[in-house]
Amino acid sequence: MSMGASGESFENINITPLTDVFLVLLVIMILIAPLIDKSELKIKPPETYNAKKENSRTKTIMIDVDAEGRVAIQGKTLESNDEATIQNTLGGIIKNLGVEDMPVTVNADGNCKQKDIIAIMNACSQIGIKRMRVATIQTTNY
């Protein structure tokens, strides 16, 4: 039993303020939790003004991603956009070409999700591709 400053004794601790703090923290976490999911981030490719146009289809492996997350490698749409499927398809293309140091160019739709681009990057990294670029949107107005 403790004694207060005026000599009064108290036997119980008031936990109401502590409970209030925990309830406020719980409400904050419930409101913020939907914002934490980072797979919904949109990607906006950078714009260029003076880049020269080159025929890169013959010099690189082209990977296209649309707004719905569908992935096409060299113009062939994949059934699934998971890393394993992308990795297997890229591995087959590199084996058929016989060039191990082939660069990869990703043409991403402006409304595609970040998780789709990261899956492509991870698949390329697992195969050993060292050169990769994201194509930019060419603008004509200055």
C-alpha cells in the first residue's frame, strides 16, 4: 500500500487514461493501414525532349507492361506476370539469342503499378541481366 503526499493511502491505479491512449492509437492505426499498401503506387515515366529515336527492338529485349499489369516480352504476352514466369521466358529468349549481356528495355504504361515493374526487375536480376532501362515518353512540345 502506498501513501500519497497528504498521507492518504490508495490501493488502485486508475488505468482509464492509459486505455484512452491505446484506443486513440488503435483508431489511428485502423485509419492509416489502407495507406500502407505500397503495391498501388502508380509509375509515371520521365519525359524527354531531345532524345534521339533509335530502333532499339533489335538491340535489346523489350518488355511491355500495360495498366492492368499484363506483361509482354518481345511482343508475346505472358499468361502470368509473376517473377517465375518472367524469369523463365527471359531465360529462354537469352538462350535462343546466344548473347549473355543483352540489355533489357521496359516500356511501362503510365498507369501500371509499381509491383509489376519490381517483379520484372527481380526476374532480370535473378537471370543475371546487368543492363536495364525504363523507356521514357517522348514529348514534342517545348
